[in-house]
Amino acid sequence: MKTNEVPQDKEDYKGKSEVRKLMYATKEDGTYTQMNSEGWEVENLATKQAWESVLEDLQETEQQVKQGLLSPIPYFMQKSLMELPVLAKYMGKWQWQIKKHFKPEVFKKLDQKILEQYSKVFEVSVSELTNFGK
Amino acid sequence: MSTQFTHRQHAHCESGVTANLLQHNGIQISEPMAFGIGAGIFFGHLPFMKVSGIPGTTFRIWPGYIFKRVTQRLGIKIHTQKFSNEAKAQQVLDEALGQGIPVGMIAGVYYLDYLPEAFRFHFNAHNLVVYGKEDGKYLVSDPVLEGNSVISPESLTKARFAKGFPEPKGKMYYIKEVPDTIDFTKGIQDGIKQTCFFMSSPPLPWFGVNAIHTLANKIEKYPKQLTPRQCTLYLGNIIRMQEEIGTGGGGFRFLYAAFLQEAANLLGKNELGILSERYTAIGDQWRHFAYSAARLCKARTSDLVSYTDLSKLLHDIGDKEKAFFKDLKKVKW
């Protein structure tokens, strides 16, 4: 990549434009130099696409919570960009235990201690957690 | 308490931290040199190792390898430590800072709130340097950023003890002692030999140049085996691993070519300079591959012919990398 080929495709998406990455490019005489890049449309597309996919899934999950098909747990899990195995690790529980808490009827019966633990992991308040979707 | 620490921006976190820490200890080493001696360049594709349902692709050697190999090869003594207790981890960090030692550490980017949201997902192998503490906040030199940053002790602890695969477990590292003289020659030689081994020799289809062909074969089948949405996410992930995470461009290929050029000048070995040019051209091919993949993602259609074309692009890259490392291995020392 030559220095005049280093892309400067600024994309103000989720603060992406705040970081001007360092790239390695060649000057006219072929020697390598460092150069900042404001972004590349190719990479901007991939990043945006990945985030939009998360948001799509999140909206779907939100609907299911509102319909009483899921508890708020999977919603906040997805909002925190976590997968089930990662959440299980944070909670110090087995995956099957966390999965049980996805059921609204099980979630209703969770004690304060577990709710506080989930809230801490999701970085929300207990009331935000329990009231979501109502 | 804070140490006079010169923050320099680099392309990649681990090679950047390595260069910055060594420079702090009086060793004039660039990021490309650190990357090359540390045998950082690699390729791996693991179809069965899925994160968010997407198979793993990597363009560099596993985390921690670069710093370890560079310090080892240059005779630099280091201290590394992991913790099971968060309070102890902070205490030991504070003690080191109190002695004026800048500390490298592994952290999960999700909790590094000085980074913009776009980069904060559950990636737990990021490297940064903490060089001081002021007004209750830690002073951070994160090599992917242009300037310095600050972070609260609470956020730093969360980042140091992020859970997932892998887990930092509070890992920190710093330089204890450097030798009076440093000779890069042997380090360069060993780093290149190691890289040639990693790229050419593993008989497994998931590592080295073989893995490039493995991925190319998989890509050709994507429209037949995956939904259109999955196709674009799978391709998008490859693009992100190649360009977004801080590789200097072309999946670290330009960074490695810069290393070869610097080594050529340092050692007076013209053949390394020629190999550098070849690898730059390969890096350009990777960039073209990413560009073509993005076009497919944008189209959002599973165009069988286009996926075959994309696959062919990647197979050609695989052939070029194979020939390249064969020739790099032949360099006489």
C-alpha cells in the first residue's frame, strides 16, 4: 500500500472516527513509513454490519420479552454483547442454569442476591433489570 | 505517582507495547522489528471455533508470544504475574508503579472505557501499558491510540479480570533487566526461522498457508451452506480480523514487510529487501480480497459465481504466501 493509497474514509459510527489507526505504507522510493488512517470504507462496512446484526437480534429479543416469551436476562445478555458461555462464567454458574433463568416464570422467582449479581454483570440497576419489557 | 513514559502510537497492541517498553529501557527498537523478532505473522482459520456463531480467523500468532519471544531473544529479563485476587492484582500494580516501573498488561477491551464504543466488544487479549496513577486514576499508554488515556481503578480491574475465552486473569508484565549490548542479528534470524516454520510446516489444515486454502474452500461453499445473513457476517468477520483490530493493513502483512525491509538495511542483506517488496504485494492482494468481500456483503445476495471468484482470489494469495515463505526459508545466514 502506497502512502497515497492509505484511505481516509471517516465514519462517525459509535465513535469510530475518534481513532485514527496507524498503517504501514510505502513512500515513492519504496521505503516504509507510518501513516494515520481515518478509516477504510471496507472495514467501516464490516464493523457497522456486525453492530447492526447485534441490534437486529436485540430488537427481536426485546419483542419476545414484551410478549412474555423470554425473561429480561437474554435481552441484557445480548445488550452486553455477551454469549451464554461468557455470561455463565461471569455468574459463576453452569450454562444450563443460566438458560433456565431465560424463562419468565423462573425469573419471577429469582431471589434478590441473584438479581443483584445479574445487575452487576449487566451494569444496570435491579429495578431496570426486573422492570424491563413491562 | 507517575513515570516519565513516552507514549508512541503503533499499529498493533502487543508489538506496540513491546516496542514502547523496550524503548523506555533504552533499546531502540521499532514496532516492525519487534513484530518480526517476535515471529508475529501467521494465519489460522478454525471453522469449529465459533464466537457468536462465527468461525475464528487470525492473522497473527497467539497472544503473548511476541513479547515473550522478543525479550527472550534479546536477553531481556522480565517479570510476569497472574492473579486470582483482584485486590492483590491492584496492589502489585501500585507497588510496581511506585518503583517507577511502567507495567504492561492484558485486558478485555469491553471495559476499557477510554476506547470508543465501536471497539468495545468481548475481546480479552488486548495489551496496554499503565505508567502512573494520578488523582485516583491510572495513566494509560494504549499503543493503538494517538494520545495517552486515563482509566478508573474499577474499570481497569474489570478489564484485567474480564471473563471469556481467553481470560487475562490480571496478567501483568514488565522489564526487570536489559543487557549492556543488544544484537538484533540473531533475533532477526531466529524470528524469521520461527515464522517460516509456523507458516509452512504445520500439517494441519487450520494453520499456516494451508489454512488460507482451507478458508478459500469454505468461502466457495458459503452460499450453499449458510443463509445470506450468515454469509455476510462470516465475510465481515474476516475483514474485521484483517483490518479492524489494528494490523497496520493487510492482516499484518505490511507490518511484516516493513520488518523485512528494516532487517535488510540493518544486516546489509539485499534479498530481504526483495522479499519485503514481494510481501508488500501480497499485502495488497489481501486488501483487494477484503475489498471484494465487502462488495459481496453490500450486495447482500448469495451470488454463487461471486463467491467462487472470491475463493479464487484467496487461493491465489495462498499460493503466493506458500512460495514466499519457501523463499524466505532459503535465505542464507
